[in-house]
Amino acid sequence: MDSRVILPPEPLKPEESQCCGQGCQFCILDIYQQELLIWQKKCEELKNCQFQQNNKMSPETYVSCVIERVEKVCSAVFLFHFKLPENNCIKYTAGQHVIAREFTGNSTICRPYTLISSPGLVTTFSILIKLYDDGMMSSIIRKKWLEGYAVDWRGPIGEHNYKPNSYRNVLLIAAGTGITPIYQMAKMIVDNPEDETRILLLYSCRTYSDIIFRERFHQLQDYWNFKVRYFLSDDLKQEVEAVRRYNEDINYHRLNEDVLNSELKFITHDNLRVYLCGPKPFEKNIIDNLTKIGIVKSSILTFS
């Protein structure tokens, strides 16, 4: 190797303990393997003197995007708004995600985040992120991700094909920050005046203040084909009733089989698509309950 060639930092291999062990679709160990292959390929290009600068974002090519604005959504949850470099754009569909890369010492770490802004061909995009006290990337984000800071991104990645009017009903189920791709799906359907699909969103949160995009969902309820019900597991009814919006459907218990059975008993199961996103135990419980009442697994799609 030519000593004058400067290689990019090698990706930092996550500790086995950092994997939640729940079989996530976008496991950090799998992302590390992707990063390792990308790094090896780039090193080989440098070695053979064939590397050409390419600033077009792709699933394998990082682009440095500047933070235009940071918006606090609720406790420990933030919206980061990014701008691509001049003459750059990306095209993505609902439910796709991008990979952020950060540098730590002589290594890099990467994490996937779902695009929350409206799908299409764009020069700006937004990412919803929940920060954790003991997260490696969360620690970096808290310290560095301020207005004007540049972050390396690659993508978009993933595909959840949806064709308008393919189903009479779409059931959206989410817990916590799993609402990110679910919100995208809802917005994409209601924004299309030709799509007559009916949408029911069942959103599970700990408390009323934890409901992400509550104002946005309030606006979506102006559409004839959108309905949302909230399920709060750790909040007091008398406190919430004093502050909730007049037309918000608030339920002070967990989302369970009885609720699903009640909501779906008047819906034809063979004309239904279910989109689901949340922690793995939540997803497993919902899938088990849906199959008990006759929903086939092939009709259920998860984002995580």
C-alpha cells in the first residue's frame, strides 16, 4: 500500500452486549458488516488508485449533510432537519431509512434512522431520534448534533411497497418512536386524493406527553379516511382529561387482543394490510394477537 494514501477510519465493531438479541431487521451487527464491506471496498479503490470523488448519496456512498434545525418533540425525542449539499438530492419512499456515521477515535460507528419527512425527491430531510442515557451514538448526538454541524449519511435503504387502493383498509400499529415509519405511511395515503384506503392507527404510549406528532395526527383527522386511537399504559385519566383535545380518542389501558378483536370484527380480513412498528416484545405480542383473531402473517409488515 502506498504510504501516501490516507485510508478512511475502520468501522468500530459493536460489542455483542450492544445487540438487543431480538432479531431486529436492522441489527447493529448487520450494519457493522455492511460498513466493513464498504470500508474494505473503498480501501481497495484507494489501493488501486481508482478512487473517484462521488458526493451523490446512495446505499453505499456517504454524503455530508448539514443540520439546519433541531426541534424537541418530547422528553429525549428530537427532530433533526438536514440539508443535502448543493446539486444533491435523494429519492425515497415511505418506511425507508438512512444510515448515520460518526467518528470515535480511530473508528466509526453507524446507526439506522427512519426518514420522517414526506417521501419523494428532496434536497432536505428530517430524522426523528430518541436519545438514551447509555447509548454510544446518543452521547455523540447530544454533544455534537447542533445547528450547522455536518453528519455523514448513506441511503435510502429498505422497501415497504405500497400501492394506492390495493387494500380497502390499512391498520397501523405503533409503540413509542415506532411511530416514525407509521406516520409516513398515514401521511402518504391521506395526501393522495386518488387513494380511498381507510386508515386506522392504534398508537401505544406510556403517557399523554409521550405521544409523538400528536398535533400532526390531530390535523390528519380532518381527512375522512383517517382515524387514530391512543392507548396510555402509565397515565392518570383525571390528569389527561383536563388537557386532551376534544376529539382525541384516549384509552387508559394497554393495546390488547380485546381491542384488536373489537376494531377488526367488522373489517374483511382478506382486504386488509397491517403495518407494525415498535419494540420487539410489543411487535411479537401484537402479531400473536392478530393471528389469534384470524389475520394471516403475510398481511402483517414490520419496519424494525
